[in-house]
Amino acid sequence: MKKLLFAMAFCFALNAVSQLSNTLPSSGPVGVGTNTPHAGKQLTVNGDVIMLNNIEIDSNLIVDGESLLNGIVRMAAIDTFAGTVADLQILIVDPFGDVTRTTTKSLVYALMQPIDYCGDGDVANPSWFNGLNKIFSPCSQVNVGIGTSSPDFNLDVKGETFTVKLLVGNELGTDTAMINAYAFNHSQRLLQLGKKVGGLAEEIRFFINNDGSIEMTNVGTNPAITINNGSGHAIVVKDNSGEKIAQLQDDGLFRTRSLRVDLAVWADDVFEKSYDLMSLKALKRFIADKGHLPNVPSANHIERNGLDVGDMQRIQMEKIEELTLHLIEMDERMSSMQNQLTDLKKENQTLKTQLKVD
């Protein structure tokens, strides 16, 4: 009985000592906070771990996530490194994912030198840089193509482009215009439109100069229409040979070799039999009362509303035709009077002859 009690007491003591030492078996994976420890790993801990004292790691330390070290970090390997600290090799990963091996000394020297991102290799095979809300290339030689694999300019867009607003030349511009462009100097044209003919030859069809003058061409380089050319002419129109055919001057004078006005109504109704031709006596009374001819706008009306050239030409022709009718009537009366006068002269001569005979 004493032996049995002794054996039981020994087992309890051994179990208590085993629990105090908490020795883990070395034959297989052990899990803390998990029933499925990782295969091939001696210890798998699921949850936060706090180490209150020193940690000694005789082999590699692999950290898959972020590491936060709040105290002094000492690495004994630096003290025993065969060489100087400046010769330590380090790896640099750039924003493009490329890895470069260098030394501490070389890294410090590189940081003191200007970085050239636009060398021959960078231009031939450009890369994009990322910034806050932007993606860019610092190389001015790099062409970007949208809708084309062979861009000819820094930005070459083939197809429909800007659907809201195009802003060129002034990044601080606040104008709400659909196209908002500004020149960088006093000699650049503000706008130039044209076409390519015969290969790469360009023919400019429309441009706005820096001073605001505008030219439109139709053949070659001869301007068809020039606006504000700086020579006192607001608008100049030329034919295909460059000869001036119309000119509006700054003082409002319009000059042209010929002017044609299309009218739907003309004044030939004056010659119709039903036309009521005003007599000269009635015309005299009208002028005395109104101060102008019938159907002719007054001076006050023209001052207020301007003058319609085509309508005025019709009115003037109406007055000419009326005057012609009056002249015809007067000529007929004068002819009649002349005939009467001739007859009277004959009668007078006959009377004189008879008186002499008697």
C-alpha cells in the first residue's frame, strides 16, 4: 500500500514539474490558438504575441508583413562585417519594381547627384511615374499616342477627343469657353488651320495672329479674307490672284468694284395703266407738307433705322419712272402747244396777206 501511494505521488509530482516547464515535443507541429498548425513548422501561433524579454534567433528571420521596432535595434553582424560599413551591400527597389544592388557609399554618392530619368535608354523605352492623382513622364522627348501606336507629337490623339473643354497654353485660365487657348509669346499665332497636300506640303486655310488679325485663304498662300490687318482696313477681300475686290475701312467706308442686290419687287408697276401717278400740283403740296417725296423715307427715319440699299434703289427708280412719265406728258403738251402755235402763225400770215391785197 505504501508503495502504491509513493508511486502515485511520484507521478503527480512529475506531472506538476512537466506542466511548470511546459516543454514542447520536438517530433511535430505545435499549434497555439489553432488546431491546424502549418505542416513543416514547429510552432504556429494564431493571435498576438508579446515577448517581455530578449529574443534570440540563431537562424534567418523572415517577416512577411510590416515590422515596427520601437527601441534601439542592434545587429551584431555589422560589428563582425569583414570591411567598413560603407561597403555594406544593400538592395534598392525603384517605383517600377526594378531591383538594384549597391553599397551604402555608392547610395550616398548617387543621392548627391542629379537623377537623369531621360537618358537614351529611358527615351527609347520610357516608363511612367506615379504622383498624387497623376501619372506622368518627365522626358520631353517622349511621345504619347491615344488611338495610334506611332505618335508624332508629345500628345497625338487619333479620333474623337475632348468632349467638354480644351485648355491650351494657360493652366490658370478660368474662361468657360469650349476652346480656351493662349500663346506663350508675342509672336506665336493663336490659331492655325489648314490641310496637307502633295505629301507633307501644308496649305494654311485659316489663322489668327497674335495681334488679333485674321486671314482666310482659298488657293496657295494668297489671303482671301483679311480682318484687322493693321493698315487701316478692318476687312479686306481678295480674289484668287491676290487682287483686292472689297474693303471695309476702319472709318466704316465700304469699297468694292461691284455690288449686286437681289430684290423680289421692282418699280416697273409705275408704267402700268392702273398706276395712280400723282400730279405735279399734288406733288408740290405733298413736298410742302411732308418735306420729302412720296414713298421716300424721311431723314429722321433713316437716322433712326438706317438705309436699305436695295429698297432705296427701288424707290429711286420709282421716282425716276414717275419723273419720266411727267416729262413725257409735258413733252406731249409742248408738242401740242407747238402745233397750235404753228397753226396760229399760219393764220396770222394769211390775215396779213389778205390785208395787203385789200
